[in-house]
Amino acid sequence: MSSSLPLEAKVERDRRVWNECAGTYEERIVCGHPDVLAYESFEEDFLDRVLSFLSREEDRPLGLYDVGCGSGRLHLRYGLKVASSAALSEADVVRVASERRGRAAYAYDPVLAAKLEYVGGLDFSSEMLTLATKKLRDAGLGSLLGGRLRLERGSAFELSPMTGAVVPVVACVCNSIGVMQGPEGAEKLFASIERAVGTVGGIGIISAYRKEAVGSFALGNYESTMDVCGQPKWLTPDTYANAAYRKVPKGYKRAHESSDSIEVDVFDQEGRLVAGAQRLVRNPDLVRKTTETGHIETHSDYESRWYSFAQFEHWIASCWGAHKAWHVLGAELDVMRGEPAQIAILDPRERLAGLFHRWLKARKPTG
Ligand SMILES: C[S@@+](CC[C@H](N)C(=O)[O-])C[C@H]1O[C@@H](n2cnc3c(N)ncnc32)[C@H](O)[C@@H]1O
């Protein structure tokens, strides 16, 4: 039914969905499910490599722009990498140090600090942006907001051509494309990124889950985060599958786990336990439909799509065909963390050729 809504109506529906789930999304997904954390860290390592390669190879400064930035995961990471203590208040120096403690990925990076002029980003959800702002302030980066760290409310489909002296790197990560209002929205995102960086010769990156990984990754993933997105349609019974109840899974199901059921505790709106350890079981026909279409549907307004590798090839050709682009399977770069992923990279000036030639050569070791 939802597929027949006009795009503008889907945008409004999804904005409400993301405003409502912002807090639980942060807790249970961004900082929660171990397979999602692995995928996020794979993407972050990929971006680190791209940015450090460009920092060395390019004379011009860089700008990173995150489309669908959510709660500011990339702002936090790159803000911490480039924030020099000399520019911070005493209180913020303490906060930054505490955030960096034990996390090598957040350490100050002098090369990147000299090259990365800003980290910008947009999201259509004001709640997500509020979370991002709080996260950055709590981490001691509040004084960079509005300057080197920028957050704006806006549409992923309406990016303007990037201007200024920087080489812009526009990224859309964590399968955000899959929640951008269906295939029509996904195509608009591809076109929007081309508009932003195509003429100026920047870099566009879309990192997403693949449809081919729905059976091995998506099913267990959505089952164990149904308190964020709603009960998946392929699970039965649907007795408590509505907004009056919160179903909290008893643990995370990991990728490739073959169990066809999950146990949840069901709570009412007041937080009272209604049913303990309710067992929800997969319906094979609905599982088949989900794996065939890559369309994740739940008993809420939330929906997500995992697009096939071939579908991405199609959009790369139709929206980015005038330019050089790379399309890589996550597993080619990292067989464990990247298994469910694909990354499309728009690179009109072939700035990343050296990096990709090295990586793609490495997949075929010669004796
Ligand atoms: C899967 S979350 C990812 C958030 C963040 N990139 C991360 O990696 O943690 C997708 C984000 O896209 C945003 N979003 C969805 N559709 C959008 C649109 N059409 N324009 C702008 N943001 C959108 C949602 O509000 C949400 O914050």
C-alpha cells in the first residue's frame, strides 16, 4: 500500500517515523546490534582510508558532507580526529580527552586536521539533529558547531552543487539510501549526489546493504531490533504487533544464525510486562517474499530496502554514467565486516584511482 504513496507523502511519513524512533535508534542500532556496529566500523575504516589518501594526494583542502547524517556518527569521529586542544576551552579539552580514551580511531590526526576543512551534513529529522548536537557538545566539540562542524535540516534529494576551494566528499552511509522513500527516492539520491560533486570533481559515496544479504543478515537484524522499527511482517503471531505495545527481544540474533524464531518480552505503554518470553516464529512464505524483494516491512510505518548489486549498477549507469565510478562489494575489501555491503563511488576526476587499483589488485594475489 505504502509504495503507491507519492514521494512527498512518503517523505512526510518517514520524517515522522525517524523523529519518533531517534532515541531508540541511537541506543539499539547505532550503539547496539553487533553486526550493525561491525558494518559501521567497516564503513568508517573505508572513509578513513579515502580521506587519508586524498589528504596526501590532493593540494586542495577537503570537505566531508554526510547525507542523512542521523545522530552525527561521522561528525563525532572526524570532529575528534581534527580537534586540536589549543582551540578548545579547558572544560572541552577534558571532554575530548575522555571521549578519546581507549579509542584509537578518535585520536588527533595532524594530517587530516590540516586538510579537512569541515564536516557538514544534513538530515530531514529534527530529532536526529538534536541528538547529534547533544552528542557533539557532550564530547567537547560544541565550539566547532556552526564552523568546522555543520548540521542542517534538509532533503537528501536537493543537494546543490558544492562550491568553494575544497574537494567535497559527499557520503551517504549505513544504508540510509534504503530508508530514503523507496526506489524513487534512491534514484533521486544518486542524482542529487551527482549534482553536488559531478561538475566540481568531488567524490560521492553511497554505502549500503545488499539484497543478496537479506537472508543471512537482515532477518535476524530486524527481528532483534523490533523495539525500534516494529515487528517484522514475516514473524507470527502478530497479537501485540501494534503501537500499543513495545516488544523487547531477548538478545541479538547474529548474521547467519539459522533459528527461525525469537523470544520477546511485551510491554504496554506504561512499561508493564504484558507477556514474558513470547515466541515469534518466521512464516516461510513471507520470509521468501522479503528475501526476493529486499523490501523490509514491519507492523509500523517504518520500511527499508536492501537493493541488489545489479540495481546499484543500473543507477550508477543511469545517474552517474557520464563519469568514472567504482562499485565494490564490501566483502572484497573486508570479508568479515563488509560481507553484507556494497559501496558505489562517484569519482569524476579519478582521484581515487591509485587507491582502488591497489585494493582491486590485492584481491588477486599473484604467486
Ligand atoms: C539509517 S539512518 C543512518 C544515520 C547515520 N547516517 C548513521 O550512519 O548513523 C538514516 C537517516 O536518514 C535520514 N533520512 C531518511 N530519509 C531522508 C531524506 N529524504 N532526506 C534527509 N534525510 C533522510 C533519517 O532521518 C535517518 O537519520
